[in-house]
Amino acid sequence: MGDYEMGTTMRAAVCVRAGGPEVLEIRELPVPAVRAGWSLVQVRGTGLNRSELRTRQGHSPNVAFPRVLGIECVGIVAASTDPLLPEGTTVAAVMGEMGRDFDGGYAEYALLPNSLLMPITTTLPWDVVAALPETYLTAQGALDALGVVHGRLLIRGGTSSVGMAAASIASGNGVEIAATTRRPDKIDALTMAGVDHALVDDGASLTEQVHAIWPEGPDYVLDLVGSSTAVDSLHLVRRGGTVCVSGSLSGWLIPDFEPIAKIPSGTKLTAFHSDTMKGSAGKAVLQRIVDQVEAGVYRPNVDRVFGLDDIVAAHRHMEDNQATGKLVVIP
């Protein structure tokens, strides 16, 4: 194990208790010792996710503090217990209770279950690779859940990292796309991501804007806003179309949801959760995504890159909805 023997320390951003961004503190921790079924990864980049913001705020009752957050990371295997993942292998990891039941990606090293590690081959820089796993696997999974092959797609929450990734994938496959943002200054970013019709969702005129483009409505709605807009999306999509909820920008629960009253007959409501793409299930998909980014077909949509020391500022940036695309931390 060489440089990775017990006794060496690492820097990590530790969430010491529930609260605002300031509860994330940089600390020196021991580098975790490998154990059966787990390998040590030198973290070279981690993407930020809103679920980490909610965990930090105290909305994940099963998470005990202090905890190193981070539901994803990319890096290099530093000490391995899996012959199929030798030291030096470039890997990505997402979900699987990472950063929740055990310490995650906001650190220089992460001890992760072998079952979560996805080996990838890439020439992309670390900040670009770090922007891809959780975001692009979620976007691809949600588009698959919708059954998008061709036709008309509306993305609600279009300037979120998953929204930008979904636009990039769908655009690369020739789908006609409309996407919403609440901020007029983000219209250009949507267009750059491959969106054909960028719409400002002011809470009042979205239906009229969508019907001006597609009188019968879109064939598919990818709803990344979530609970506050899901019912509205069911009435925006064309009759018999499909809505996929795959984000929780507005929270997790739909109050007083009565399926028979709220879902138009024949219209379909589905969901996608990225935990289904962890480990071996997502390995081939992630490699394809990396290859498409390298080829220039998909865009990585990196908004800003922060250092680990700037984790408080990064969370504040995320909490204030300043980002257009993905926030990345490089340890």
C-alpha cells in the first residue's frame, strides 16, 4: 500500500451538524484503512448535488453527524481489495448510501464498497469527469424511463445540472426540446445546451408558452422541479404522453395527491432514481457518456469548479440557485 498506510492523514470537509453552509468544516482525518470488500480511492473530483444540501440541512433523518458528505466522486484506486480493480484504475462511484451511511466524496480519499466502483477509461480532465457520473446517469436513466426515442420533450428545471445533461443527450439524439428556467438571464445557457425552445417559467404563462410551440403538448415531460409541478406537468403533456419525475428541487412529497383525479386518463406518470444506476448497472452507460463527451456530442455543462477549502461557498452558491449546470469540487 506504500503511501496509503494507516497513520497518514487527509483533508476532508466534514458536516459537523445540521445547519447552514457554515457547518461544513475542513478537518484533518486519518486516511481510512482498507477492509474486505472495500477499496481506497484517491478522490480527484466530486460533483455537488442538492441531496447533499438537504442532508446538510438535517432533512435526512437516517444520517448521523459528523459525516463527510458526497454521493459521488471520481478518482484513482489507491489501495485495492478487488483483483478486477487494481491500484491506479480510474473509477467513478455514485449513490449506494455514499456520504450518508458512510463517508463520501468531500475528501482527499474515500473508502468505498467495491460494488460501487465503476472503472472508466478517459482522457478528459478531472473537473469534466467529475461533472458526469451522478448527473448524466440520472439524465440518461430518466430519458430511458420516459421512453424518449424521438418526438417532443419538455424539461422542467432545465438549468439544473440534470436538466442540462438531459438536454445534451436528447439534442445529441435529434429530439426537439423545450426547457424551462425561472431566470431570463439563463436563456442563453439553455440554448447552448441544445435546447430548441427556452422558456421562462413565471408560474403563470407556461401552459400558453408550451401550447404556442406544441398545441397538443409535448410527448414527454422530464420534471426535475418535482413535487410542486408534477401535477401541472401531467396536464401539460399531451394526452397519453409520459411524465417522469426525477428531481426534487421543490421537495419530495406531492400533497393531497389523488391519482385518479390528478392523472388524465391514458397519461403516464413514472419516476427515476439514480440509485438504480450504481455500480455494475451504470458502468457501460457511464463509459458511453464519457466517450460521447470526448467526441463532443455531449456537453459536460460545468458551471463552476471549487477547491475543497471553498466548500462553504460552493454550498452557498448551490443553495442560492446560482448555478447553471454542475458544480464540481477538486480536492
